[in-house]
Amino acid sequence: GAEYTGSLAVTANGRTCQRWDSQTPHAHGNTEADWFPEDTVKEAENYCRNPAEWVEGPFCYTTDPDVAWEICDVPFC
């Protein structure tokens, strides 16, 4: 999932993804452009990504204040 650069912006459970350049509602350290090899943090918008490769597949921080992050349901080719 590290190579995923699509525009899916919702988790497998239907939660909206938080923008990567935002620290609200969840603070995270994934703000540097070098975490995103194919696009900048701004271009990553709120799309599912796996910048640190510490999760099995693309994920995102959510806009739900009670759920920090979730896996996205990106189909594998």
C-alpha cells in the first residue's frame, strides 16, 4: 500500500479522512513532504496513504474525534 496515490478519502468503516496537513482533530507527525514520495502533503489532501509504511496498507487519520485512524479499503490489483 505504500505506492497508493489514488483519491480515496474514506476509511473502510466509512469515516472521512482528515487532511494530512491538518493536526485537527488528531495530531500526527506525518506532515513532511518526504513522507509522501509521489506527492506533497498538500497534494495528498485527505487521501488514503501509507507514508510511514507502519500499517499494512493505506490508511488515514479520521475527522471523527473518537477514532484517530483507520485502514482504507483500497482494492489490490
